[in-house]
Amino acid sequence: MAEAIAVIANSVAKKKQGGDENRLDQFIELLQQYTRMDFSRKAPLGSKGDKLDAIAAGLNTLGEEMEHHIQKLRESEERFRMLVENVKDYAIFRIDTGGRIITWNKGGERIKKYTATEILGKHISIFYTEEDIRNGVPEKNLKIAKEKGKYETEGWRVRKNGAKFWANIVYTALYDNKGNLNGYAKITRDMSERKKAEEKLKSSQSFLNSVIENIPNMIFVKDAKELRFVRLNKAGEELLGYSREELLGKNDYDFFPKEEADFFTRKDKETLKNKELLHIPEEFIETKTRGKRILETKKIPLLNEQGKPLYLLGISNDITDRKKTEAELKQKSEEITRSNAELEQFAYLASHDLQEPLRTVTSYVQLLKNRYKDQLDKDANEFIDFAVSGSNRMRNLINSLLQYSRANRVKAFENVDCNELLDEVLENMNSIIQETGTTFYYKNLPVVHGDRVLLSELFQNLFSNSIKFRNGATPEINISCKEEKNHYLFSVRDNGIGIDPKYSGKIFEIFQRLHTVDKYPGTGIGLAICRKIVERHGGKIWIESEAGNGSTFHFTISKT
Ligand code: ADP
């Protein structure tokens, strides 16, 4: 519309010299061109009067259209003003050339905390820190905006209550039609949240960095594409002997022997392909300064949001010393097992071979006693009695030792019905049971998988002890069993003298006894044999007792 009026005005001015008729025609033509009027309907415009009528109508239309456009412009300006006024996240306002505020919006109120009435007419330096004001920053900013047309900056600004906030500010210079500066638009955004988030990120990054740097394990990161090192921590530098400067940007082939580099690369690729953690329990690495080391490594692919691997993270532990100690321990334990086996073999042979001469000694001493008792003097009788009891004790000892050695034998396991087994055991112990009036309680015992002879020795030893270590009362022995997930748990409870719990561990060791032979005869091998038999059946044995209050021996027999 503005263009139409300019053209028409121009043509009227130019054509002042031309003939009237001609000028009227041209005028009509222009009006036709720039208004929505259709003059052709009135054609031909023969007389000057017709032409003037047409021009009047044209000008009228032009006027109406102008009014219509001006109205639209006003509406759109109003919409724009309301829009700006209601923007909450930005302070958007105009300032005059001197820096005084001439409009205000909701965002300004929200961010800077001033109402329109409070702030209109004030100078923008009200938003600046004292230091900035001293340094003339508000004026400088306006000057730059004036020179460049637009100026964006960030800095601390002050709210009405004096609180400072980090702001992003854009100044735009505004010009009138003639190109003269008539003020500025200023848009301020409160960046405190972003600044806080940035600072949080920075501090969490520096936290993460310090964790990575101070962790005693080697941590490295390689890019997924070329498997070049992009990060190595301090522990990694110490372990490999290579500095970060040497290592970063290079790959395994630049440092390690080919077979090692091949291995590392293969594992890297496997991790990246499977996109999951890979645990390498043992790998060898040739370091720069410390020779070959053994590492335990975990490799983890680092994926982007689309699940594509970008990096490979590695965490390694130097297990060289641990491996060395383990190997030494293994060797030692093998030596101990071997020497134990030899000892047991020796004990078996010795006790076996001793039986024969002992039998001779026992029978001849017995013979001496039978034949010459009362023919010699009192001392000699006593000596003979000592010799007889000594040789009996020795026989018991040798038998126990033999039993102990035999507990090691490896015989195929069979199904053993414990009810039947106990019936047999009690049959064997009949005389001592009768002698002492011992009562046994057991029922519904399970069928277990084991060595029948050894299991019967186990029960026999426990029962003999319960009878032997009885107190004044008639011995009562209760045998029960509970089926658990992987084993059967047996309990043998008596009403005997019990033991002080502090000896609970000691009594299962060979030759360990809590009493003298005069008080309770024995060799101190019985429970050691029990332990061996239980262990042979994949179980454990222990005692629950209190001095004077009976004992309960618990043991487990593995189901497999
Ligand atoms: P021994 O019976 O030949 O002494 P054991 O190895 O069978 O050897 O037992 C070791 C010790 O454990 C016994 O000397 C005794 O002190 C204690 N002991 C074993 N069974 C019982 C029990 N049922 N009641 C109290 N003490 C016991």
C-alpha cells in the first residue's frame, strides 16, 4: 500500500508537464494497477468528466484499502505487544537512546522482580553490579549495540532484592524510517539454572576424574573404531611403565608383542560385538619397566543412545603377586597332601606290622601270668599285671591307628539303610549295652549313599564314647536325622558328662583327650576317625555340649 501511494505521488509529480488528458489516463492506469477496482466495466471513459469520476472512485477505494491496512497493522502490533508483554521466560523491553526503560513485560517482572510502575523511566544500570557500573559497562554495552546493530553478552545481573543471577543479554539497536537510532530492544534470559547445571556437571566431571585418577586399578579407554587409547589413568601409567603422552592416540601394536596385541584386539572386538562386559580372568602383558605381568581384566563397551559402541572401557588388576602366592600355596598344599598320604601309609604299615610281634608279646606275657602267678613274689605279680595291661593298651592303640588309616580307603559307595545299619551296630555292641543298661532311641532314619563299613565304625565310635563318658545315670542315646537340601543332618545325643565348649574343636584332633587314661580309658583317636569318615562322605562333624549336661554330636552326609 505504501508503495502504491509513493508510485502514484511520484507519477503525479513527474507528469506535471504532460497534457491533462494524457495525465488523467496514466493516473487511471496506475489506480487500476494498485487498487482492486475494475475500471474496464466503465470503459470506454470517453469524456474528461468520466475520467475524473473514475479517478475519484479509485482514490476512494485506495483510501478504504489504506484504512483497512492500517487497522490490520494496529491489530498485529497489539498482538505482538501482548505477546511480548506476556513472555515469562525472557525480560523483553525497550530502552531509549539514553538507556532509560520505556516498556516492560511479565518476564521482566519475573526475572528482575520489578513491576512496570517501578521500573519504567529508570536507567538500565539498575540491573548491573556496582563493579560493572563503576566500570561503565552499561554504557559500553549500548555503545557496542549501536555500532554493531546487535550485541549479545553474558554476565552477572542484579534483581530488585539485590540477588545476583547469571544472565544472557541481547541488545538490538532500533532505527526509525530515516535510519536514525531511536532506542534499543533488550532481551534478558536468566541463566542461573543453566549455570548451576553447568557447574554441577563440571564438579561431577572433576569428581569422576579424580576417582578415575586415584583408583588403584588400571583404567583405560579406547575408541571403538580404531582401538586407539584415548584415556589412561595414573595406575595404568605405573603398571605399564608408559606415560599418557606416549600411549594416547596409539594402539596395542605400538607397544606390546604381536601375540599379546592380537589377543587384546581379539578380546576388544569380541566385547564391542557382543555389547556386553567381558571378564578375562588372566592375561599376560609385557610392560615397559616391570617385565611380564599377569592381569585380570574386565572390558566394557560404552554405547551411545542408539546402542552403537563408541568406546571400550577396560579395568585391569595386576594379579602377578597373587598368582605367585597362589602357585606357592598350591605347591605347598600338594606337598602336604603327599606327605600326609605317606604318613598315613606309614601308620597303616607300622600298625599292621606291629600287630604280629605285639600278639607274640601279649600271648607270652599272658602265658607268664597264667603259669607263674603266685610262684613268684608279690612284686613280680605286679610287674606281670603291668605288662599285660600295657600290651592291651598297645593293642587298642594299634587297632585304632589301623582303623584311622583305613578310613582313607576308597571303596565304591552303596545305598545304606541307616535303620538296618544301627540294628547291626547295636548287635555288635550287645555286651557293653547289656552291661551298662544303655537305651537307644531311633526311628525313620534315611537310606544314605556311602561306605557301609565306615558308617558303622562312625556310629560305633560315637556310641562307645557316649557310654564311656556317662555320668551316674543310665546312658540314653537318641539318634535323629533331618533331611536338608544337599545333605542329611544326623544328631547323636547322650546324657553323659558333656564337655566344656572351649574344647569343641580340639577333641576331633588325633590323640587329643580331655581325661587321663585312669579315669576314662582311650587312645584319643576315636573322634579323629569319625571326622575322617564324615569328610569322606562330603560332610562335617561338630559337637554341641555343656559340661555336665550331655553332648550332641551333629554330622552331615552329602546326598551326592
Ligand atoms: P577317646 O574316646 O579315646 O578319648 P576320642 O577321640 O573318641 O578319644 O574322644 C576325644 C575326647 O573327646 C575324649 O577324650 C573325651 O574327652 C571327649 N568326648 C568324646 N565323646 C564324648 C562324649 N560323648 N561325652 C563327653 N566327652 C566326650
